[in-house]
Amino acid sequence: MKTETSYKTYSSGVLGTGITETDTFYNRFVHKDYYSDTPSMEYEQYLMKENVRHEQIVGLMTAVWLKERAVYCYEGYGVRVASVITAGVGNAVDITADEAVPFYSSPGTINMFFFVEGTLTDAAFLQLFIAATEAKTKTLSQLGVIDPATKTIATGTSTDSISVAASQQGPLYEYAGSMTALGQAVAKLVKISLEQGLKGKR
């Protein structure tokens, strides 16, 4: 995905982690048996082979077919935000389980990109991470997604990733928590996208 202008971005993905500014967002499909000791380096090498620049890029990985992505836009109450979400629960995990389950590295299966038309404070960026995660966990619970290791309700998958990008132009959003229109908009986008993306996969 390429945006018309650069967006300030907070990301937990493989490339462009943390805070960056970019106009290029990449959700790479890999097979479920993908493994690398150095995924960021391997990702950069992959992009070079594809003749795609890897500098200042936000890059996530998923084992979900990209044609199954959910793309939505919410506009109302002074808010305009779009989302691109791929969802699968092949490695569902209950992070609250009492049992310690060994971590294993595998492709992220719930990847969420959000594009906000407006100016976000640092707090608002982080609050959107919280809003998206709360909505993801609530929706997985409602859908009855189970952690296969603990047999309890999953809170996510073992390698989920989120990217929140803002144009940093237009209306200022100092806050984006659960009591704001922006936070609620992101939550609604997550819910409808997961309901669509996980249909028949549980």
C-alpha cells in the first residue's frame, strides 16, 4: 500500500518498528511454516529481490491470504479513519492463561493497519493501540476463539501486529481512548473486520 503523502506511524511490525514517517505499508504473505532467526533482515532481502525499497517502510507479515483482507472506512462525528486487516487464528493464544506456554516464532495472523486523517498526539497514537487491542480481544471472545494449548478463550495470536498511521494534517486528536469518537471508530473497524475475516476459520 502506498499513500499519497507520508504518514507519521507507530508500528509493532517487522520493519519500521516504533515511530517512523513513511508512505509505504507492506503486508507480506508467507507460508505457515515460515521461520527465520533474523526476520527483519530476511524481510529486507526479500524486498530487495522484489525491487521494493526497504528503507522507511512499515512491513508486517501474515500467513493469511491477502485476498481475504478486510478493508473498511469509518467517517462520522468529525472522524475519518480507514483500516486494512488480515485475520487468522492458527496460532491463537490466551495471554492470561496460568500455564506458561513456550514461545515460538511464526507469521503474524492478525495484522491491523489504521490510517487516520488528522493530527494525533503521542498519547492518542498509543490509545489507538489500546482501543484496537481491546476490540480484538472482545471480538475473539464473542466468536469463541480458543487457545489450543490451554483450551481457554484466546486474547489474540502469538505474533499480532498493529500499525497506526496519521496524516498529521487536519483536526487535532489529543486523546483516542474508549470515550472518544476516534477510539470507538477504530474498535468498530476491528470488530467488523474480524467477524468477516474469521468467518468459517474457528
